[in-house]
Amino acid sequence: MSSTELFAHENAILCEARAIAAQENQHAEIYRQALAALAEHYARMMRESHRLISRSDRAERELNRLNEQLQDLACALEYKATHDPLTGIYNRSAIIDRVQRALDAGPVALTVIDIDHFKRINDSFGHPTGDAVIRSLIRRVQTILDEGDSIGRIGGEEFTILHPRAGLEGAHATALRIRESLNAEPLAELSEWPVTASFGVSWAARRTPFDELYSRADAALYEAKQQGRNRVVTAD
């Protein structure tokens, strides 16, 4: 639809006013009537313009609000897709993805942690206490990790730490600090029961598959368990 068709009535009033203005020696009342009609339609157009602008502003605000909600929802969904609901750390798929991307970029050290005798804790104190122990242990670990390290829950009471900036010795030292912290101060949620963990540490060069790096750390963890638990073992 053209602008002429859209404002047909207004164009007619405008053309009539122009025709009257072009005439000479008309009675003043004729000019006043034409001016009044023109002013009335102008005022109506102003009111309509304000209404449309107001509606447009409201629509823009509503669109902005909906866009913010969509962005918040997308962030929430992404978080839930990549984080463990119990601990808030990366879930299994997310930490594996981060480790593999780190391996694509350079050498990587990896630590696998397993809480010692965790089944006994669940059997003796109940699963809610077991969940509280897991959360408390993760908080303790996070205070010790180096900048740039990432931790994820592989499953149950087993966790993986990615050390993208540390070599094998640095990752081993971090594992020792975590072990010493657990031995030195009981977790607040289970102060009457010493909670310890076993650690397996490995290192791999750039472009090593995740499974190979993890298998080495897991073998070292198994060795730590075999040696009596509450130990840090580094893969050959």
C-alpha cells in the first residue's frame, strides 16, 4: 500500500486546503474553516503518531525483555548440560571434552581422585551424608587447585582434575597438597570419620587421545588403592 492510499483522507483535506489557499478574495470564514479542518486533522495525526510511537516503544521493551529471558534461559540450559547437579563442577561429558580440547592444544597432566571407602560412609551414615561429604570434599579441593585447573565428576565418588599448565611433577604436588589437607583437617560434615582419598596422576603429550591419558591415571589410581589407599601414585 502506497503512502497516498494509506493517508487518503488526510491527502484529501490537504488538497482542499491548498485549493482554498490558492483562491483570491475568498471570505475570511472560508479560510478559517479550511485552517480549522487542517488543524483538526493535524492534531489527530499527532495523537495517532504518539500512540504508534508509544506502542512501538512498548513492543521494543517487550522484545528486549524476552531477549534477556532467552539469553538467561540459554545460559541456564548450557550450565545444566555441562555441570554436575550435586557439586556444581563439570559433569563427565564436559570434563572429558575440556581434557580432549586441552590435549589438542598441548601437553596435559591429569589427576583421578577416588574417595576411600565411600560405600562405608553411605552405609553407616546414609546417602544424604554421603552427598554432603562429596560437596565438602570438592570445596576443599577447589581451594587447593592451581589457576587454570578444572575439575569434573566422572561418576559416583570419582573425580578428574585437568592440569593444562602443569607438568607431571606439578600435578603430583597438587595431589599431595589435597591429600595432606584431608589428613590434617576432617571435613566438617563428617568430623568423627576421617575421609581420605586415593590419587592417580598421569601426563601425556599433545594430540594424545583422552582414553589413553585417562587409562594411565586410572591405572595409577588402582595402584594407590592396592598400596593401602590414601596415597598419590604417578603413572610411569
